[in-house]
Amino acid sequence: MASDLRLEDLPKTIHLLMVNRFILLPETTLPLVLTDERYMELAESLAAAGGYLGFILSRGSNEGRQFQDVGCLAQIHELERDGDGLNVLFEGVIRFRVLRELPVAGREDVPRAEVDYQEFAADLGDRPEDLEGWNLERIKAALVQIGKKQTPGDLSYLEAMPPRQIIRLMAQTMPFALSEKQALLEAPTFRALLELLFALLAVNFLTTTPDGLQSQVN
């Protein structure tokens, strides 16, 4: 979908969903259950209009703006009311930088911001990237094993994912610190994301060093 979009097609003003347990990255999908009635109604109205919602990490501070400077634009693909919640499937489209926070509009009481995408225009393209020294299939196999250790249950669906997708999925869902998650989100290239992800995995979950791990998966 992203390859069909142009920067000028994207909204300059968006509503924001502040999160802290995960990030959203381009080329990934994220199923969520919304229970806040404000966001349930907003998601339904945005979906009806083919609109977008911005995912952004909270700052974890009471000073200044409540959210980070960079987030990811999401498109809503599936909606289903279930009891007191709304099941939503979001797809990451492109990252954005917040230019300024906007006043809350009407009854919504939902953060809004004026944003710019130019810095992350490559998220919409399929330009080849130099990944020399990285064997994506072996990296995928290593990440699947890490995922199975971290998350009990049937994770066979991971086996069917392309390597790039599973790498991004692990980057957006692993329980890193807020600052580490934000650094992953702002990684300028896929290679930079890959290198940072494995450095963080080595520090947080593995007994090997990043260089040692890289030698195993290359």
C-alpha cells in the first residue's frame, strides 16, 4: 500500500494515540483492543473516512509536551465491536515528525498535532538498501527463537513472515525501555534499525555481545 502513496496524499494534521508498551513501524500491522470510548468513536469515524491515526510514545515526564517528537502514521484496516472494546487492525505507513501540538478539538479530548513526513519519505519507497554482512534468513530464525522464549503459545505464524517484517515486528513489540523504543523508531534506515535491534537484544536478553551475535547470523 505504501508504495502507492505520495507525501502530498498524507494529512498534515492528525490525531495522536499515545502509547508506552510498544511502537508502530512502517511495513507492520498491529492488532489492538481499544477500550477508551473517545478512541473507539474516533477510530470508527476515521475508518469510515479512510483516515489515519498517529501512534506516538509518551515522554514519561510531566514537563512540557506529553509525547515524543517522532511517531508513526497508521491506517485502519479492520474494525469489530466486541463487548466493551473495539478490535482494530492498524497498519504502519510512514513515520512523522511533530511540528507543533494543536489545541484539543470539540468533545474528543484527544491530542492532535501538525506533522511533517519529508524526513522519512523513504518509508514509502522500495529502494534497495545495502545489507552486506547481514543474512536476513538466519536473523529471522534467531528472532523466532527469541520470540518463542519471550511469548508462550503457538507462534508458528512467525515462520510465514518475510524476514524484514519479522525484524520490524520484534523491534516494535520487545519490552525495551522507552528511550530504546524511541531510538528504534527513529533509526534512519533499515540497516540502522537492524544493528540497533541486535545491540539492544544483546544488552537486554542475550549473553553474547552484539558482534558475537552478528557473527552467528551472518
